[in-house]
Amino acid sequence: MLSRMNAVSLEILMHEAQNGNRKAYHEVLEQSARLARAFISKRIQNPQDSEDIVQEVLVAIHKARHTYHSDRPYKPWLFALTQYKLNDFLRRCYRRSDREQQGEEVIANIADDSVTFGDRIGEQLDEALEELSDKQREILTKAKIEGYSSREVAEQMNMTESAVKVAIHRSMKQLKKKFEDSE
Amino acid sequence: MNTDELIDSLTEQPASAKKTPKPMMALFTGTLSITVYILLFLIIIGPREDLASRMTDPLFTAEILTSILCIAICVVSISMHGYPDLSVKRWVKYLPYATFAAFALVLVVELLTQPTGNTDYTYGMQCAMEMCLFGLIPPVLFSLILMHGIFIEARHASLTTAILAGVTSYLVLRLLEPVDNMLHYLYWHIIPLVLVIGVTTLLSNLYHKRRKI
């Protein structure tokens, strides 16, 4: 009963919002954020990522608000956008993890080579690491040499996990480019 | 920026926006446009003279009916694709493919069973060009009807638009041209049909991706 009332009120609120009522619009966005957060947190463990997606959903609601008609229920419209943004996020994650994996394979291949070759590569790796910023080097060392997970690095460095992943990805890309150039 | 700040910032922007037409309105406009488009050709150029007698052939009738069904389903599906909550419905996404498969099946049966004879090359290139030209208008019509739509299923929307374009041009030409040589149809109608679908899918995908959020 409560949920039915909530659904009805959301539709009325959205209708009001579409007619320029800012207070109603604020209420719609707040309630939508709550619903989207509940939907996403069941599927995404990381609260920071979950909140990022909620924000993307809110922006999507704002951009797509003219496609909603109050004679249709609001929640399916909201959850369609939420699912879409969630899929978008997961797609980005898979792509990123693929690229990280490729970078790891490059380093693993280097480690598998002969000792002499390994020494030379080791020097090159040191040089390449020197070219990274202090922060990038620290993140990369923690994640790839000391074996901390992205989340642990994020906690240690007081950053978000996404930011750590991006930093690792960029550093690996930079290293990969450096090795490719030297070849 | 945290979520509360984002909500405040979005609220400050004008909340009122020009609404897209209601789905039923889009569907009505779409159906009317495609019907008028096909009828215009039949009125201006005139249907093939043997249309009535050809309709006694079950395969020809099946071909015409499945193509009309495919066009109708595509029109319904595309009309729903501009609305996020409707575009995720399974039947909106997949039904056009099923009807297109039925249409394609009838074509294959016709190709295998109908007489082929010599290919009429005189009008061959003209037919292929007409197939391409006739297929241009339906996607343009729907991009105008759903000008303010938001496409979260861009790939399905593009493919459905392409099927609509291809099958509409095929149907128009089938109703106008008094040729029943299936080899002619294969070379100058069906291969251009695939080409129209391919090119329209690419162009339509570019358009729909721009309309994503």
C-alpha cells in the first residue's frame, strides 16, 4: 500500500516537475536517487562505484525527463535508465580490466625471459618508473609489486577505488608505450 | 561533487522541458506516414497490372503479407524505441527480427521453388537504385517523428529502422514492377535489400548513438 502511494506520488511529482515546479523536481530526484541506490547496491558491492552510478542515473533522468509521460508508471522508466547506466558502468569495467590484464601480461612476459635480458629490462623498467609521477609510482608499486588490491591502495592513499584503477591503467599504458618505443 | 550537491545543481536548471509526443501519437504518426508513403507510389506510378492475378499465388500473397506484417511490427517497435521504459520490453526489441525472419523464409522458399529463367538485366541497375532510393525516406520520417526521443537500445533501434527501410522499399518495388523472375529478384532486389539494411544500420546507429544519454 505504502509502495503504491509512493509510486503514485512520484508520478504526480514528476508531472509537476515537468511543468516547472522545482521543489517537486528536487523531491523526484531525491526519491529516484534512493530507489536507484537500492537497485544498484544489490548488484555492485563497492559503495563508491554505486554512488557514481547513482549520480549518472540522476543526470540521465535530467536529460531524458521529457520522454516520461505521467500516464505511465514512473518506476519502470527510472529502472530502465538505472539498468542502462549500470550496464554502461559494467561494460567500462570489463574493458578496463581487459586493458589492465594486457599490461600485466607484458610485465609477466618480461619476467619470464632470460636473466641477462631480464637485467636489461629491469634497468629499462627502473628508468620508465622514474618517468612516472611520485603518486603514480607509489600506486603502481603497491598494486603490482607489493600485491595490494585496488581497494586497499585506495584506502592507504585516501583515494577512491576508481581513481586508483585509472591511475594504474594510465601508468601501465605509459610503461607499455615506453617499452614499445625502446624496442 | 556528492549526490546531494548534484541534486541541488540539477534542480537549479530549468525543470520544464518540451515533451516527446506520447507513444501512441508517435505510433499513429509513424503508421500514417509509412502508409501514405507506400500508397503515394501506388497512386502515382500505379500498381503492377497483374497484381490481382498474382495474389492468387499463395507464395506471392505470403510474401506480400509477411512484408506488410514486418513493416507494421517495425513501425510499432521504432515508435516505442524513443522512450526508455518501453524500449526495454522484449517484444519491442525482438519481434521485428522474428517477422523479418518469416519474410526472409518466404523469400528463400520462393527462390527455391519459383521459375528463374533469364535475368532481365535491362532494368537491373534501375531496380537496385530504386531499392536504395525508396529505402531512404522511412528512416528520415522516423528520425523526425522521434526527434526528441532518447534511445537506450540504440543497436536494436538501428537494426529495426534498417529492416523497415529495406522491407518497405522491397514491398514498394514488388507491388509496382511486373517481373517475377526470381533470379532478377535475387540480384537486383534482394542483394540491394541487404545493402540497404547494412548501410541504414550503420547510419542509423550513428544517429541513435548521438541520441543516447
